[in-house]
Amino acid sequence: PRRRRRWVGGAAMAAPAEKDGDFGDEMDAFCMSYLRKRNYSESANCFFNEIGRRNPKLLDDLKRSKTSGGAEDLVLEAMHSGRTEAINEAYDKFQTWLRDSLDEYKAEIQGISFPLFAHFYLALIRRGEAPEANQFAGRWSDEHRDFFEEETRQLTLLQSRDALRSNAWLRDRPFVLALVQNRFHVRMSRMAHEVLHAFVLQQGLYLVVSVLNDRMRLHVEDRQPLDTFRPALLP
């Protein structure tokens, strides 16, 4: 039988942004986003000029996205491959790794799986890419129906960015409203967090890192990893 869970309020988690080696355009775009968000304007301008010398194509992408509101949008804008393909590849890598990861950490790391899914879907809708969002949901939504059936239902009803500007539409779908307004809160042992952090950086999964930084709040706790899944929560 399915383990159905009603949507409730909750919390989120922020993964520290670090640079670990050279991961190409995604890393450059991510670093630029970080500098802008921290208002390090002088450093951002120097880095911007350095990108221009090394990678004119990426510089053009960054110029077009200069008013972008978040790291997730900036990285998506800078990707050379198709956006849906980039999202699917990042999410597939994460889900495959999660399935194959050590049982000791799997239950806790699974806590970020649905938030990633929800925000990748939302990002595509915000960019006016409903067919691509539906393709993404069609591939991955069944992974989350056991614990997030109602949340997934509300999320996939979102088919236009215009709906995000409708107070009436959002009132009838409280999960989507909470998703837009708040961060997920996820609790995780320090060891599980370190394993997750090492994986996403080693694999260059900066679409994942950007959502961790912008749309989740990670509560890292000094304790042994739990062997039971605890769903991410929204306030």
C-alpha cells in the first residue's frame, strides 16, 4: 500500500557553496551568481572580465541573464545543452547515485529528492517551458507519490507562469504557494551532509547545488545518521 502523507509545514537547508576543481561553464556561472547575490560588485566585475577573456560565449549568456533572480536561473541560462536535457541529466545522476549509495546515508539524503524535483519543475514553468516540465514530471513524478501524492498533484496542475501571478489560483493550491514563498527545511547528520556535498561537487552538479543554496535550508546535526526517511518540510 502507498504511504500517503498530507502536506504540512516545515523547514529547509542551505548547502555551502564551494569551489572544487574546474567544472567548466556551470561552475563559472555559479560563481558569478554567488558574487552578485552577495553584492561583491568589484569581485564580480573582475570575474566577469576574466570570463570574457576565456569564454566569450559564456560571457554573452551571462550578459543576457544579468538581471536573473537566482542561481538556478543563471545556471540554466548558461547551459549549452537544452534546458530539459540538462535538468534530466542532473536529476538522473542524483537519483541513480541515491539508489546506489550506502544504506547508512540513503534515508537522510533522500530528503532533498522531492525538493529538487519540485524546483526543477517550477523553474521550467517559470521559463515558459510547460511541455518540457511535463516531460520531466512524466519521468520522475512516480518516484514521489508515496510520500508526496497531493503535493505532486498540485505541482503538476501548474502549466503556466501566469498562474503564479494569480492569487486565487495559488490559494486553491497551498503547496504551490508555499513552494514559491518559502524554503524547504531538511534535517541531516553531518556525515550524510558531507557525503552529499562531496558527490554534487565531484560530479559538477551545479544545478543541484544552486537549488540547495537558494531554495532549501539544510539543518546539519552532529549525530549518527538516521535509517528512516524524514520528508522535507515547508513552513
